[in-house]
Amino acid sequence: MSKPKTKNDKAWEQLFDKYNIARKVERDGVFEITAKQINEFREARLMTKFDHRSNLPILFDENNLSILPITRGSYVISNFEAYHNFEKPSTEIIRATAPDFIHSIDFENITSEATAINVAYLSGILADFTGEETLLPTVNGRMSSESFDFNIYNRANDRLQNIAVVNSQIEIDGGFEGFDSLTLLEAKNSLSDDFLVRQLYYPFRLWQNKVGKPVKPVFLTYTNGVFNLYEYEFQDAQNYNSLLLVKQRNYTLEQEEISFDDILSLLEQIRFSPEPDGIPFPQADSFDRVINICELLFENEYLTREYITYNYDFDIRQTNYYTDACRYLGLVDKDRDREEGVRYFLTDKGKSIFRLNLKNRNLAFVKCILEMRAFNWTFREYLQNLEMPVKSRVVEIMTEAELQNMNMNTKGRRASSITGWLNWLIDLTR
């Protein structure tokens, strides 16, 4: 099955045809393109923002291409490796405490990247992570990269390729300076498998020669009460791909913990919900991402299918799978706008869950899962044996639950969603 085309895909097809981009990259190694040229077909701002590999247009993916800004109004396209996969995070979570005199932040509902940074600072998470006893906010916002050049790995010829940058626009989400170092933060309130190295590298290159102390590039992600921090080091400042993970830690604010007894008590009160009409059984293995979609919708009246696909680590299929999973649980609904296309929004049920504190919110998610027969019966079997049933047994349970419109092969693919969601549930008590 071919990948569905987005507006970006269609516009880039026109650009590739007009400027023969793939052929020129093959011949010359690079192709430079201006925002003015891109704007002929679609706004350059929308056509060049690819924070994750999955966001890249189909033609970029097929031709092993990436794009990077080199001035305020121009970009370079080539076969370079622009992304880095996140390393597997630690399972340990460190507990931090927010100041009790702060009333202007709802610590139970952190809905933006800026607020997540403020909370990480106020709670001492950043100081603990950086090892700085005194840490103060300094630089942030949009600024010029100034001029520098760098080497980046080219996948087509297995060599380093030199790129020159002159006054490209960069944005620093948060800069915090201590006696011994300057920490530059890139923050996201969404989960992803990889990130665009430029978001760390360009700010690093700008500030490494401006301060007489080490510059620490740090990536922060926040979702469902957990702060994940990754500190990187560019072993060779001239080499874009030389980043090495220095350390990774996870933090959460002090909160009432969920016990296994809490879940067992909830299990005994469950009343089954019917399988929803017209919504497929979930094909979305990560329940953290189901929650993350709901979090993103909680801070917006609605999000379009294209916006979710462009701005988060999803391709269109994944957007459909995860939004359908949210709809399956009654947390999200959708409509269609004549101009904007498909739009997703939280239901009243979804909104009410996000008004709860974190413990009760997660228990409400547990309730949503266990109200569905196949999930409930699989969990009960886990309780009997103290291990997750094997895939073939989960498929049998799905058959016993009389799930409609699924053959055995489809059930086999969907079984991993059941085990994935139940593993999330079990992990709440650890």
C-alpha cells in the first residue's frame, strides 16, 4: 500500500519536477533552494519544518534526502544524515518537588513546552541534571546563527560533506547558565523516536565561541508527568554527526503513587463498554503516545490531521492509527472542515480526564482500557499467571471477545496493542 500524499508531498513533487532536484543532487552532491522558490507552490515555513524523519516528504524519503537551512532565506538539500535516534531511556524515575508557594502554574497540567521548562527549572530538575548548584535563565528565543561551516555525513558517498551557514535563524527554547557551564535546551511536549540534530547543533555552534565555559546541548521531552532529559556532547565541534549521549535521566514531581491494589479495586468495579461502531480495533502499540495525542488536543480546540502529521513524529498512517485508538476509547472525536479537512478534538470524557490530578488521570485511563473486553480478559489472565499471555493466546482471547470484522492475521497484528497497553498499565505500579 502506497503512503498517502500530503499537501507538502504534492508541492515538493512540483518543485522536484520544476528544478530537477533529484538529478542535480545526484550530479552535484547538493541542491540549494530559496524560500522564494518554495513559496511558488506552498509556504516555505510549512514546507521545510521536518523535526523527525517520519515528517520528510515522500520524495525525500525515496531519494534518501534531507534539508537544512543555510541562510535566513535559503536551504540545502542533499543525502546527508540530519537526524539522530533517541537512545533508550532509563527506567528509573527521580522524584522532584515543586515550590509550594507557586500558585501561577498548575503542576498537574503542564500543557506547553515553555511551562515544562519553567517547571523543570523551578523544581530543581535542571540544577540536579546539570550538576550546577547555581543555575540561572539567560538566553532564549529567536536569534541569528551568525556564520560557521561544518561537516556532515553524506549517505550517498559515505563521506563528510562541508556546509556553510550564514545568518540562519535559530531558536533556543531555554538557556541556563551556571558557574561551570551554559546549558541550551531544546524542549518538546511530544514523544518521538528521533530528532533533528540541527536543533541542538546550530545553537551550540553559535554559543561555543561566545562564552568561556562548556556549552551543554540538552534535549527535554515532557509528557504525562515525566520529564526526560538527554545531555549530548559534540565530540568534534566541526562534525554535525559527532554527538554522543553523556547522560540521560527521568524526573517526575512528587505525587501520590498508584498501587497494584488501586488497579485491582478498579478492576472489580468495571462495567464493559460495547465495541464502538465504525472505529477499528486499535493498531497503536504505545499507550504513552495515545496519552500524548490527548495532551496535545487538551491545549488546542482541535488539531487537523495534517498538523499532527507535520508537527509530531507521525506519518499519516500513524496519525490515523493513534487518533483512531483515542476515538476507540471515547477520548477523541473528529469532524471534517471544508477547508482544513479532518480535525480531531477531545470529547467531554477526554476533557474531564485531563482536569484530574495525575494519579486519578492515569487511573481513569486504566478504567478506559479495562472497560474493553479483550483488554480486560487478557489482564485477568496476566493476574492468574503473573506473566503476559503469548500472542497466540491473546488472539484466542480476542476471538472469545467476539471482535467483529477481523480475520486471524489482523487479530495477530492488533494483539500487540493489547499487550502494549497492559504493559503500560502494569508499569504504573513500579
